[in-house]
Amino acid sequence: MNLATRYLGLDLRNPLVASAGPMTQTADRIERLAEAGVGAVVLPSLFEEQIRAEADRDERLAEVGIDSFGEATSYLVDPDASVWPRQYLDLIERATRPGIPVIASLNGSTSGGWTDYARAMQDAGASAIELNIYYLPGDPLIPGQDAEQRYVDILSAVKSVVSVPVAVKLTPYFSSFGDMALRLEKAGADGLVLFNRFMQTDIDPDTFTISTGFKLSSPTEATLPRSWIARLRGQLRSSLAASTGVETADDVAAYLLAGADAVMTTSALLRHGPGHVTVLLDGLTAWLDRKGIGSVNEIRGLLAPAADTPQPGLGRYGYLAAVEQATRSFSPR
Ligand SMILES: Cc1cc2nc3c(=O)[nH]c(=O)nc-3n(C[C@H](O)[C@H](O)[C@H](O)COP(=O)(O)O)c2cc1C
């Protein structure tokens, strides 16, 4: 069975990628993922705020004077603020192993010098950069166009300092997501990762408190990214990676049929451990066997509508049919 795929111009032994999260945070965990057969790994994000903190700290140290470094660090509010950016580069070096590309993740929301860190990631050995643009335009006066331009500007800044491929991980919340995807490709995106996971903000009416947190996903959340991957497959030349709701081998297969080049998972690995990579790959191989198909390449995008073909089942016609069907199924007797 040939599971090999190409993602961002990189050769992967299979399409299963461990996405950014705690499972890729240490070289040991990455080793276990590699042993389980993973195709590539995306390291957890290095955040714009962490890079800025490092730059601020270096600047303050320079002001105090390099000769009194030890003493100078004791004046700083947070002497450890710069540890993670430097450790990150070290993690890239230690995570690198033959045949398993390591993708570094840079996460921010404004234009600025922090994007230059992509170059340091490349120099440390990253095979590609995943640029997570996590921008929450909370100001009701920001026009949509300005919010969208910000994505293009940040991507352009990163592209200008690296030669390795750059994927953009983003949210579906644009007035026209397809147009945004095409604009990012035009601005140089080598791939798109659909989608970013939003922090879940909630209100507890009992305690009158607002909570923020990150919950693990469920497979039902895969329908939106899967639909967009299918929609965009015929329109984009750049790679498409699926991220959200992969729990079983069927979820992997469905994303491939929609047209994903790579299928990523975080929640399932946190729930079941790195060995779940083998379960998913064995399941995918068994499914391909059952269907009499010899390679992943033969099924990629099989169910993606061609760019120039009207798909009545997917538009409003399909919507009306689905409402009628659901009304029949769920009507009280
Ligand atoms: C605990 C946790 C930490 C995460 N950290 C990051 C991160 O640092 N950078 C990032 O781009 N995505 C991060 N993610 C999002 C995942 O990479 C992934 O996109 C998301 O969880 C959806 O995939 P899943 O349904 O397989 O979990 C994190 C997710 C979880 C659950």
C-alpha cells in the first residue's frame, strides 16, 4: 500500500501529521510519534508576544550593559521571558529526524519585526513554517477589508525572510473565505491549514464569571473544514491540510476524499496517546484495501467538486432537500 503524499512540496511517508499542541512539545514525544509512523510534525506555536518579550529583554540588557549581565538579569521583571524562543530553536534541532519533516509554528496577529523569527526557525532546520494568524477583530469599527489585509501583510512579511514553504493556518470567519484563500495563495502561501481552533470563551451564570479555555474537538466539527477543502481543491494550486475533528481512520479517509494533502490531528493524540497514529494508519490501510485502492494519491479529492461544475446537492438546493429530510425525520409523532 502506498500512503506517500506531498505537502508543501515536501515528501511525506503518509498524510498523517501531528498538529501543533502538547504532543509535539518535546523531542521525546516527537520520537514516540515518529516510531508510531507519523508523516510529519508541527511544533507548538511560538507566539508573537514571546518573541517581543525576548526582544524587550535583550534591549533592556543592552541598556544596563553587557559587562554586568548576571546582575542586570536580576533587575528584569521576568528574567525567563526569553527562554522559550531560544528553547524553541533547540527543539527544532532535536526534533529533526530523517524522513519526518518538522514544521515550526509561528503565531501572531500584527505586523512587526517578530515575523523575522521565521528565518531563525528555518536556520535551525525547520522544513517549513506554519503561520498561525490568530486575529480576533474585537473592535466593531475595523472594516472587514482591513482585517483581511492584515493576513496578507503578515504572510508577505514572513515570505520575504524565508525560502522554505509557508502554510497559513486560519479561521473560517471571513465574509468570503474562498476569496481570502485565493488572496493568500496569490500572496505566496504554499499551503493552507483549515482550520485554526478558537479558544472557547464561556459565561458561568452561577458565579458571574467569564472563562476561557481550550477544549478537545469532536468529529462533528470536521464538517466545516471538510466542506471548504472540497470546495477549494479545484481552485487552488497550494497544498491543503485538514485540521479539526480527526478521531478515526474514517475521518482521515473522508478528508482525503475531500482533497486534503495532509490530515492533522491533535485532540485524538491527546486522548489516546502517540500510539493512536498507528491505529489511524492501520485503519486507513485497511480501508484502502477493502476498497481495492493501491495508494492515497488515487483517492485524493475524489469527492471534491470540479471548479467549473455546478453542484446542486451542495448549494441551496441541497440545503432545502436537507431541511425537508430533517423535518420528516425529527417531527414529533
Ligand atoms: C491543548 C492544545 C494546544 C494547542 N496548541 C496550539 C498551538 O500552539 N498552535 C496552533 O497553531 N494550534 C494549537 N492547537 C490547535 C491544534 O493544532 C489543532 O489545530 C486543533 O486542536 C484542531 O485539531 P484537532 O481537532 O485534531 O484537535 C492546540 C490545540 C490543543 C487542544
